[in-house]
Amino acid sequence: MTNDRRSALPTPGGLAGRLAAPIGVLLLTCAAVLYVAAVDPNEDGRYPTCPFLALTGYQCPGCGSLRTVHALAHGRLGEALGLNVFVVAMLPVLAFFWLRWTIARAGDRPTRTKAGDPRLIWALFALIMVFWLVRNLPFGEFLAA
């Protein structure tokens, strides 16, 4: 027997029980953003260096993301876009999926057990790889933080 039948059962604990996980994720996210807003990643020694950058001298797709979050937390969208445009572009996507999950849980509808359409996952992977490559090439220097 598969787990599909079990995932269709109502969640015990009422609305509060169903929303515990989405609210927990939201609270952890807010705490992390508040911490990065308070502890400036632009100052040396505050956070560890990216291991990929330290080993190769090239930026990974996530390089600049802490500084991006710090800039966004202080309302500096232009600076955030200059640090890591991919992170800024992905925030509305993450918010959409969190909202979709929260609405499904509030309505006691089962959340999908599949990660999603494989084509979308491969497309996201391809975008990340292209961003990673282009930001380390001379003509994509403007994408480097």
C-alpha cells in the first residue's frame, strides 16, 4: 500500500495543528532575516566565506545572498539586485509556494507529495547553472557581487 491514501486523511489538531508547520517556517525565516539585518555581512569576520569562492576564486550562485538579504531588510532593492539578482528573483517564487502550502493546510487539503513537474525542476536547475556560469565570465561581470 502506498502513502497516497495516508496523505489524504485529515490532519488532527484543527486549524492550529494544520498551520503549525507553515507558521513555524515563517517564524524561522523571519528570525533569520532579522539576524542578517542586525549582523551586517558586509563587515569582515561576521560570517564564514563561501567555500567555493575560497577554493576557486569564482562565485557560486549563492554568493552575495547574505548581503542581498541584508540590503532587502534595510529597503535597498537596487543594492540587493546588484549583489545577487537571482536571489531577489526567487523570493516571490518562494513566497508563492509558501502561500500555496499554507492555503492547502488551512483548507485541510493534502499537500502534493511529488516535488513538482520534472520539467520545471530541470528548468530551474538550468537557470541556476546558467547564472553560475555567466556571473563568472567577463561579459557577466555585472552579475558578480
